[in-house]
Amino acid sequence: MDNKVIHRNENLIINPPPDSLRTFDLVRIFLRSFFIQATFTMKEKLSVGFGFALLPGIKRISRNHEHMQQLLKRHSEYYNSHPFMTSFILGSVLRLEENATNNSPNPYKDIEIIKTHLAGVLGSLGDRLFWKFLKPFASIVALIMIFILSEFYPWNIFISIICFLLVFNVLHLFYRLWGIIHGYRAGTAVIHSKSIQLIEHLNFRLACFALGFIGLLSILELRLVYKEDIFGIIIFIAASATAFLLNYKKNSPGLGIIVGLAVSFVIYSLFHLTGY
Amino acid sequence: MEGYITIAVLGALVALDTTVAGQFMVSQPLISATLAGYLFGDMESGMYIGAIMQLMWLKLIPAGGSIFLNGNLGTLAAISVLELSVNEFKYSIESLRFTVIVYGIVTSYIFGYFTMSQRFINQFLIRIAHNAVYKNRIFRFQLAHILGVITTGIAGMLISVIFALAGKWLLLRLPPVYFTSSESFFQYGLYAFLGIGIGTVLSMHWARKAWYYPVIGVGAGCVVMLLS
């Protein structure tokens, strides 16, 4: 214990005590986190991006140039997660590094756990929430707005675009900003964050609503198709069934498009040849 | 010339927003195509092509290590070709829309290689960044990362303009028999694209136990139809 105190005092004498992070630093990290994927590669993933986003915090908490170099070196190594959910890791790592600078016991193990295990979990959660559920949901809502408000053309298009951007970005920006704030406040306890635990529940709700809205959208599109004749409806349903089956069974959007279009052409040709 | 500048700016915006900067979803087909249509004075075509491409490419996930098709840039190529050639085109607007959508699908596959080439360039930038850290050159480290943004923006600009020009050149040289022999199919082809979009989105969320959600949606759609 005494040794530790002496060691701390020595540090204080040799290097001035590091500053603690300021709100402005967190804002800078938040803004830099938007560019975290700029140097994404298959091998290193978000490595340099993570270091780039963390740099204002590293500059603030490091004791000297060597310490800053050491921190930056460690945080520019392999790292992979979802870009939006990385905010939690950024905040949490900053807190742990700050504690480490103030000589807390064994912080590097915690940092390693956060950067490998939690990042993996958050990556998977983020991919599901943002790409699998939220983006389709926002798109379907926007398309429904176009159809329902068609009397107000061109305003229906503007409203639908604003709607799309709002639905997606409210949650996107919330997780980016709250991730940094909460991660920095909670440190390792970020794992128990309610905003993370809420994601699976949110996914389920979004999927249910999306399914309902797909039903609504398909009826609105059928009405558009029916304007011509019943033949349009047959082609619409045939193409949609083909694409559904191929995507559901084979998970191949490209194949769904090609075969769906081919089926439509065959049906069209058959009707055309029979003199419809 | 103004048209090409617009395409270049939109190309940079779409390429950056897809993964590199922000991901605010401005690059999504529905938004980028509508915006392009608005800037060219034909918002309806932009919205139409954007809506179809949005549904068809919803399953693409720009996640982690996946090499995904670039449906966003593909859509921009499609709408650019339409807007650049609409004044010189002699056939129906349906045939033009159908053809540019097919072109957009093909270019989406080609632009998948754009993502790969970007990651190839990034390997060099990462090497520069790592060397900068070892030499304690913080500015060079940051510059290497920012270069990743700049190169993506420039590449997006260039390939958008190149593929818009190439598409226009190809479209205006298609044999007239292509348009005249299947004139009536193009309208139905567009309906087929809409159907493919709905089928694709439904397959993303479909679960046997949740069959009643789409049914409720269909019921709500019928009510909306009756009321209007």
C-alpha cells in the first residue's frame, strides 16, 4: 500500500496529473464517431476508426506524449462492432482508461473484455435492430405515406422522406449519443444498460408492426396496379410470390428479382399468345 | 454540364452516406432517387424508381465483413440515366423506367466491387495510420483516416458520372425492336418489380406464428380503399 502511494506520488512529481474529460471532449468524440468506418477493411475492421474517434479523449486523459502514443497504439488495433453501438464501447473504454491513468487496479483486462466480448454482442444487436428491423420499418412507413397522401402531391413525397429520416434517425442518434454518455458514466456496468437490454423487445415490436404495414402496403400497391386491368394484379401476385419464396428459402434478393421477372414475362407471354 | 455536376455531387453524397460518413440513410434509394428527380425537375420518376429499388434492395445489410451489393449507387445510376436521356428518348416513359431499373440492378452488382476496391485502398491508409502511431505523428494518423472519407467521396463522384454516361450511351443505342416488340410488357414489368419488392420485404419478417399481422394490415388496407 505504501509502495503504491509512493509510486503515485512519484508519478505526480514527474508528470502533472491528467485532466478529467470535459463535455466538449465527449461532443467531439460523438461527432468523430460518425466517421468511424472511413478506413474499414476486412482484416482490421474498425481499428483505426476507433482510435480516431477516441483521440480527443485520449489527448485529455494521457499523462504525456509517450502515454498518448501507447493508448492510441492499443486502441488502433483490431476492433469490430456495429458503428452506431460502438458509442457504448467508446464511452466505457474512456472511463476505464481514465481510471487506469489514476492507477486503478487491473483495468486493462476490463478494457479487453469490453472491446472484444461486449463489442461482439453489441455488433450483433445493432445489425438486427438497425438493418434488419428499423430500416425496413422506416421504408415501409414512408411508402405508405406516399400512397395514403397521394392527393397532396408533391407534398406527400416530402412528408414521406421526412418521416423515413425521422423514424430511422431518432433511434440512430439516440443510441450514438446516449451510448457515449452512458458508457462514460457506467464504465464496465454498461453491460447492464437498460437501453441495450431493450433492443430485443424493440426488434420484436418493430417486426410485428412491419408485418402489419406490409399487408397495408400490398393492398395500396394492388389498387395502383388494378387501375390498368386484372392482368396487372396477376403479374403483381406472381412476382411477389416468387420473390417471397426465393428470398425466404434461399435468401437471395438477386435471384428473387431475376426469377420473379422471368415468371412475370412467361405469364405475360402466355396471355399474349392466347390473345388476351 | 449542370446535370453531370448534380450527378457527381449526389454520387459523392450517396457513396459517403452508405457506410463511410454518418449513415443517416440519405443514400437510401427512396431518398436519393427522389432528390435526384427533384433536382432534375422530374420528381415523380425519381420517387417511382426510388420506391421500387428501395423495396427490392431492403434485404441488403451494410454490415461488418459482408461484401454487399451497392443498391444505393445503382439506383443513382438508374435515375441519372433516365434524367439525362429523357429528352432524347422516343418511346414510352414506362419502357424508359423499366430499362433504367434493369440497368440499376446490373450496376448495383458492379458497384459491389466498388466497396471491395474501397476496402483495398483502406489497407494502405491503415498501414500509414499505424506507422504514424509508431512514430507518434498524431496529425498523420488523423489525416490517413480522413483520406478514407475523401477517397470514397471522389470515387463515388467519378463512378456515378461514368456510369451515367455509359448508361445513356447504351440506352440510346439499344435496337428499336427492343422497345417496339415488347411495348406493352414494360408497364406490367414495373408492376412485377413492385411485386418483387413486396415479396422480398415480406420474406424478411415472415414467421408462421405471426401470420395474423399481415392479415390485419390487409384488412386495414381494404378499409383505407373503401374510405377513399
